[in-house]
Amino acid sequence: MTRILKSDLTYSLGAGFLMGAVVLFFMQPAENQQSLGETLAATVSMAGQLLG
């Protein structure tokens, strides 16, 4: 019985953590999201140059 409760608690904590991360990401100002997108695009293009 305690094993079932423990696994449920673990799943609920994990889901809560993920939801909190998503909410924090979408609550950021648009400028931060734009700079994050630019950084991600630069990283992807750099990785493409390294692989190609």
C-alpha cells in the first residue's frame, strides 16, 4: 500500500515541477523569449556548421 502512495507522490511532484517550469517559461516577457530564440537559433546553426 505504501509503495502505491509513494509512486503517486513521485508522479504528482514531477508533474507539478514540469507545470511550474512551463508556467515560468511562458510568464517571461516577450523580449526574453525573443533573445532565447535567437540564442537557440545561433546554437543550432553552429552545431550544423560543426557537423557539416
